[in-house]
Amino acid sequence: MQSLKPIVRNLFWLGVAFFCATHMSYAQGVGPTVEHPFPAGSALINIGPDADGNLTLGGEYKQPKNVVEQEQPVFWTWYTNVGYESEYNFRGTNLTPGAVGAGFFDAEVTKWNFTLGLFGIHQFGHARADSWSIGEGGGGGTTTNLAQAGVVGGGSQLYTRFPTTVQNRFDELDAFLSYKFSLGPIDITIGDIAFFISRRATTYEKDLAPEGFVWVVPFTPPNGSRIRTLSPDPTLEEEVFDRLYIRLSTTKISKYITPQITYYQTVYSWGAEPTHDGTLFYAPVRSPFFPFPVRPRNPRPFNQRNEALGGYLEGRLNGHVPLTKWMDFNPYGVISVSFRDRTEPGGANPYGGHPLTGWNHVETGASLPIHLAHLGGSSSTKWAPPDADLYFTPFGAYAYHISNPPAGTDRDEWWGGARFEVTF
């Protein structure tokens, strides 16, 4: 027993020294923070849970007893939504004109400032536009004037072809990956988006000729009519794009307004235009009258789609105004500039218009997230978040086309819809 006294005495003074050191650190204002949960110089800084939830003391693993388990940090951040909108308006262009709307979904997961996501949209019903095509690049030309021999008395004269494209099916799937970091007050996001578009469409055309014009092939309309309807033409269908982007934003100006500017650059663009033996073509001309031959390949002089690897600049203001504990009001405003990314009717290509360099459109809208439920979860695994929130979000938008709008898109466009959102 006598030999134990020095050991007990040393342990006692060690405890006193520990107590004084920790309390002096608090008195000096060096308290625990998020980055430093234990005060500087404290022995507790060497104590922490390992991967199995055990505590480490002096390099040894100890099973804690009667210790409240701390909530595990969220390993992933998840977001998903599903909804409906009255039209699919992409950068001011209506890609489903005349359809009864579209259904969409969005799914995203974030870890270490990386975000991986998928967006998909499906057209309901049939869309149509008075154009040679309905394309992601902004649609095609609306009319074409051609010269053909056939004027009574010889010579040639212009006649006009009026196309109507019917889009029976439209599906789009986008895959995107981004990384976000901060430089001072500026948040910077860099990313890549791949667009995969599947479309089924057909172009129907009518020819209108001036007085005295006589069509040579395939036939002259009866009773001297100046309008004839041609057989359906194939048109632009599948498309694939890849775009890089960089976004600058800040939340330091106001807690209610977040300004951001984004630049997109197309690095890959491909589309399935109608071809025959590698040549763009119209529907084959099949004359019922002898001796005019059947011409199975009728080449087009121009592409229908915008082949330019263009850029697109978008300035945006996002607002956030809490209304109640369970509802917010989130307005936004957009103005955009095209650097050959969008397409404007007219120019040298009557079938596809011309790439636009200049102001594209302005847009404004708002959403109203309504909190429906807080969904409890489990913290038993690091792969799943501990809880989730369910929202119902109606939204509406208006766009004014500054440039000449492509076929199928009005100068003034209104649309809206609603979605269910789940955040984890």
C-alpha cells in the first residue's frame, strides 16, 4: 500500500493540471468550433470515434459505455423531382409546339462538391410547326422559293414550297457532371452536359405556284389548281450534343438574391438528317406519267440543322423569399446571348435558317415550393441520409424572343406546370 501513494499522488496532480489547462483555454476564448470541436491543447483532441464507432484514447481502441451515439455526417446529398409542364421551352425555343405538354424527371447526387445527375423529358401527344424540321438548334426554315421550268411559253419562274413538320415522339435524356468551389465571395461551377435526343418526325409539304405556272413532274394538279400536296418527306430526328460550361455566382450580395452568369460551349454536335447513299435527300420523286423517270434520290442543297459548334451566354438572377415556415416564393429572371448556338430563320439556308449571333431572349418566372412533409430516415448507414423533405412546387414562366423566333415558337411564350421534389 505504501508503494501506491506516489502513483496516486501523481495521478491526482495530473488531474488537477488537466482541469486547469482545459478551463484556462475556455477562459481565453478558445472554445470549441465546428472546425475545431475541442479546445486547443486539450487532451480530448486525441479522442475520437473510429470507423466502427469505438473511441480512441492514447492510441488504443476502447468500447464506450453509456455514451450517446453521435449522428453520423451525411455521406451523400440527394435531390430528385418529377413533374409536368405545358411545353418544353429550352433557351427560349419551344421544342414541343402544339403538344399537350411534357413529363420530366431530375435526379442528382452530390459528394465532395461533385454533382452527378440525370434529366429526362417525354412529349405528350403530337407537336407540329410550319418548318422543315423541329430541332434542338432552333428549328429550320419556313418556306423555300425554287425556280423550275414550267411557265407557259417557256422560261422559268419561282414557286414556293410550304412545309409542316409533325413530331410524333420526342424524348430527351441529359447526363451531367459538375464540380463547385469558391474563390473568395465567388462560387465557381465547371461541368459538362451530354444531351441525347430521340425524335420521330415527318415533314409534309405543299407547293404554291403563280398564275400560268405548269408543273412538269410529278404531275399538274387538276382543274388548273395552283396548289399541290407532295408525299411526306423524312426530316431531322435523333440528335446528340455535348456542352462544357462554367458558372459564376455569389450569395454574398443578398440573402434574397443570387446573381449568376453561365457560359456554355458546344464541343460535339450530331444529328440524323435524312440521307440516301450519304446524300441529303427529299422523298423520291415518282412520276405517274410516261416518259418521266422515277428519281429515287433528290438531293437537298442545304443541311436542315445548325452544325455550328457555338457558344451561349446566360445571365440570371435567382430570388428566394420565405413566405411562411412551409412555403417560399422563388422568382427568377434570365437574359441570353447566342454565339452561333441558336438558329434564326432566314439567310442563305432556306431549309435550316442561319446560326444566330446576338441577343436571343429574355425570360422571367417563379416557383412556389410548398413543404408537404418531413420524412424520417435512418442514420444506420453512411450511404443514406438521415431524413428527407417532400415539396410540391407549382411554377410558371414567360419568355420574349429578342431575335426572330424559329418556327413553332411565338414571340411571346407562356408556360407552366408543377413538380414534386424530394431533398435528402
